[in-house]
Amino acid sequence: MGPPPLATRPSGRNSMTDSKTGPMSCGETTIRLLEKYGITTVFGIPGVHTLDFCRGLVDYPGPGNQVRHVQARNELGAGFMAEGWARATGEPGVALVISGPGVTNATTALGQAYADSLPMLLISAEAASHTLGKGWGVLHEVTEQKKVTEPLTALSATARSAADVPVLLARAFTLFASQRPRPVHISIPIDVQAERVEQDWQPVALPQRPEPAGQQVDQAVALLTLADRPLIMAGGGAWQASQALQQVAESLGAVVVASTAGKGIVSDAHPLSLSASTVRPEVLEFIEDADVILAVGTELSETDSFVERMELTGTLIRIDVDASKMNDFYPAHLGMVSDAKAALTLMAERLKTHQTANRTDVEKTVASLRAQIRSNLSPSEKQHVALLELLGEVAPPETIFSGDVCQLVYTGAFAMSVRSPRKWFYSAGYCALGNALPNAIGAKLACPDCPVVVLAGDGGFMFTMPELVTAAELKLPLPIIIWENGGLKQIQDDLDHRGIDRVGVGGMNPDFVKLAQACHCDGIRIDSPMTFRRAFDQALNNNRPTVMVVREQ
Ligand SMILES: Cc1ncc(C[n+]2csc(CCOP(=O)(O)OP(=O)(O)O)c2C)c(N)n1
């Protein structure tokens, strides 16, 4: 069924009274405040505990600025959709769920957003205030709900009265705007949701991220210009600094190695870029030699390299909005607590007249490392690369690739060429299976003009398979590539490697093509590059998702 005609949709409202009920409920006023913070869409599944929020929501994009509710099929999907929204835009993605199981289902997505520094807001119901902590066995009871999400959020708090809600939302949006973005969970008990609110709530003015001291910028530039082998390591925190980062790299003749979250900030096609390749031994060996390293917006996490500590022996300059990063595993010789774009823009300015003499040699080194990586690929990786290169030919340059935790995506991290930030989703940190499809739904709704492609393994896809129906209902033209390799291949390989018999990693698959059709999608088995090209092109122009099953040989 399509959207209702405009005339029958609820109209925008300006006053604090609702024709049906008089003063608005806290639930409805909360949604109105989200609107004022620029939120247009929330993902969730309503329940008897969230009815008061529903007063403020519409099912389809409304006239004016009413917030749209997108119905997921499981709160895990809803959480991943909100996370996908944040991944694609850098803006807060919002999920709205019931208390208890709604929260526990969505919590995996919070973990993912926490690990990848994404601004995600989970708003949930909570049991009635007078029952909290009593253990009376009320519906959906969790005796201390905020504790469930505390370790996976920058803030988890319960509103004790309606007046708490604007205060907690102010904290959430302040955090998203001015610090390392991380998820926030706000629980609103059902009696608080139903409170009547007499005065409209207003958003607060949001502060900015810190800027660097000019003296530190000078020091960093001095260290880097004196370096013989400068290296830049770029993470997701630098996503707004593409242009400045590229200028700095070019002036210095510095090789750029990205984290998975930083992939594309400097285009993978740039001759100084080694993409997100610290999983490759060839690259780990190369970076040992760097004499000055500029690490920007990256935690240099082991999940990007699979070694606990990389051999970073060069002088380390770190730019990070999170001060705690300055003295972690890799203490900074020079630490700038700053927004990445602000710092890099100043550095690019200071380096304007500096031109390295050996850029050509450095580019030759990069080309040779890329060739070495290519010649060292395993037979499986060669098959991944063949598909990814084909995809690179047919997908428009602005395409977002939403990857799950699977071997095709591990290879893509260093082998797929993406040209700009926020185009390659791969949650290497928390690494929860099942994110790719719901992330893609969130991304496609946030960026309707961008093609969005799902890359999933056969095992991971099954975690959130029901969201196929959500994507079909929303009529999203998503090509969904399932790499079928006979079960949980990475874990099969890990067991084989350790000489342990395979257990629990076989796994029967459904017939994904028939499954797609049963879920109102198209489905096709890919047997040649020609079939792939044709199917991909049709999928981008479809009015529903297309599942494309590719079998590893
Ligand atoms: C929620 C969750 N459970 C378990 C794992 C452990 N795990 C990591 S990779 C993997 C195998 C995934 O299989 P598939 O999606 O088919 O991709 P493949 O490894 O075969 O390419 C598993 C089970 C995980 N990352 N996340």
C-alpha cells in the first residue's frame, strides 16, 4: 500500500495543544523537540509502552517537518538502521523502542555505534517510575535498564519527570556536536511519557569541537617537514577533512593509510593512498619505517590490523577530539586535542609553499606495495577482488557500500576503490554480524539520491533477514549481494588454522532467491560477469530490493 494522499495526513502543529487531548503529552513533546534538533526519521517498533510517542509520529514523510516512523521487523534492525543513518551522514540516527526486550534487542547496534564513534540516539520506554528497581515482575521489567546500555554509550539516563527530557536531550545533542560522537540512551518511563507538558521545549545552542593551539600546529608542521619518510594514518574522525588531508599529504609526499572508518577520506585512487590496508603484512612492515607519523581521528585500533600493537617507531603526532587517545597504547609525542578539520586546515595553510622533492618516488613505493598485495592474494581473495572490481565498474562513484562481517568485505577494506568518506561501511570494531542490510536501509533513507549496495556473507545475512520485508515495503532499490561460501567460512578457516575440528560452522542456507521473492523482492543467482552487470543495473532502477547470490568457487 502506498502513502495516504497528502490531504489525509495529519498537518503540522504549532501550539502546545492538540485538538484531541489539550496540552501535549511528554511523549509527543519529545518528538517535537527531536524535530527541532533536525531529526526527520526514527526507526523502531511500537509497543504498549511507547504509545504516547506515537502521537507525534507519522508513517510516511509528512508535510511540514513531522517526524517519520520507519517500522523495522526487529529492534536489532531498527538500531542498525539508525546506525546506518549516522554512518552515511555523520548526523544522529534515532531509534525508538519499548522497554526491556526492545532495549536489549537494540543494544548490539549501540555497541557498534560506540566502537565506530557514531552519533546514535536510542530513546526507549521504561516501566512506570514507581515500579523501578522493585522487581515486581511488571511487563518488560529490567530492574535497572540504564545499566544495560551504560557500557556501550557515552550517556545512559532515565528521565524522572517530563522536565528531565529536554535536559537529557540537550546533553545528547551537545555531546554529538562537540565531542567524540558516541551513542546515547534515554529511557522515559511510561508514566513520564504520559505527563502533560504546558510549555513547549526548545533546543539548546550547540557548541563546537575544540580547535588546536597555533603553536602546536607550528610544531607539527616543523616535525613533518623535517621527516624523511612521513606517514599519515587517517581514521573516521577525519571524515570532514578530506580536502585538507589530501593537501597535507601532497605537500609532504606522505603516504596515507586509512582505518576502515577512514577509508575514502583520501580517495583510494589517489597515488599516495594505501587504502585501509593495515591488515596486510606488506603494509605493517612498511609503516615500521616511517620516521614521523601523523595519526588523525583514529584510535589505531587493533581491529584494523589484527595485531595488538603495530610497530610505530616514528615520532607520533596525534590529532583527536578525544583527549584520552593521546596517551593510550601509542603515546603521542605531540598531541593536539582538536577537531580534525580545524587542525588539518591550519596545517594545509602553513604547508602551502612547501613542496616535497620526492613525491614521485613515494608514489612509486605505493604502486609497488599495491602490486605486492595483489600478487599475494589467496585464491578466495582473488575471487573477491574480481567481484569488487566488477562492482567498481558498474556502481556510480557516489555509491555507498554497506558491508557485513564477511570475507568479501575484509578483502574490500583494502582492495575496493572508494573515492570519498562514509561510502564504505564495515564495522571492524564491534564487528556484529547482520548490520549490512539494515545499515543500508538507514543510509538509503538518509541519502535517497545515493545508490546503496549491500555486501553480506551467507551467515551474517541471516541475522537480520526479516528486514528484507522492511526494505521491500519502503520500495528501496537496493542491490543486495550475498557471497555464498558454504557457512561461516572465516571461523572454518580459523578452526582449520588452529588444527581444531570444525564444529558449528557448516550452516544450512535458505534458497536466498526464493526467500527474496517471498519477501516481495527480486532474487537472482549470478553465474557470469554479464549476468551480474545486467542484474546490478536493473537492481539500481528497481522499485524493490534485488538479492544477488554469488557463489564462491
Ligand atoms: C553477532 C556475531 N556473532 C558471531 C560472530 C563471530 N563471527 C565472525 S565472522 C563469522 C562468520 C560469518 O559468516 P558469513 O557471514 O557467512 O561470512 P564468511 O566468513 O563466510 O565470509 C562469525 C560467526 C560475530 N562477528 N558477530
